[in-house]
Amino acid sequence: MKEFKTLQDIHAERESLRSNKVLYTLLGVLIGELDRLPTRNAPSADDIYKQIIKLYNSAKEMSQYKQESMEEFEYLNEFIKKQMTEEELTSVITGYIDEGFSNIGSIMRQLNTLHKGQFDGKMANIIINKHLNK
């Protein structure tokens, strides 16, 4: 998985893709969206990832209509954290329970700390409740 940690990373990637009009423009849009954020500091890696998710979802939706959007979607897909399957999530959660995590709040905090963006919260909630209420 690729990742942009700073705005400078995006600018450098954009320059390296100057010959690809679609991706060069896409990264320009990403920079513009980040410039609009109401923060006084440089955008965090989380801020950048949230904007990438928005662009990814838009490109995914439009990819059936426009070839450019398909190229954007495929490029942005490299930055998207892969979701755990139900089995993987169950294994992680039961591991936390075995380690002594005994309530939903502590397990969710641990999941968000170590696996942010990689799991479905509703699914995690169901699995946690199922295993805590045994």
C-alpha cells in the first residue's frame, strides 16, 4: 500500500507524474482539497487519507462512465487500506479478548489504534458482542 504522509509527498508525486495528465490533475485536485481544510497546520496523514477516500469513492462511482475515472480509481486504489475479512477481524478481536480486553470500548480503541480504516465498525461491534456475551 502506498501512502502520502505529508503535502510535500503529494507535490513530489505530482511532479513525477507531470507527463500523465489525468493523474497530474487528480493530485492537483487532492492538493486543492487539502488547502481548503480548516486547519492552521499542515494536513496530517489522516487528513490526507480522508481526502483520498473521498476522491477514490468518486472515481469508483464514475469509472463506469469515464475512462479517466477508471485510471484515477486504479491509481487511488493503491492508497486504500485493505479491509479485513470477517474471519480476520474475528481472529484479531478474540486475540484481544484473550489478552484481557474485557469490554467493547477497550477493544474498539485497540482496533482503532492498530487497524484504523481496515475494518467495518458495525461488523466489529457484532463480533465483539457475540464473543463477550458467551
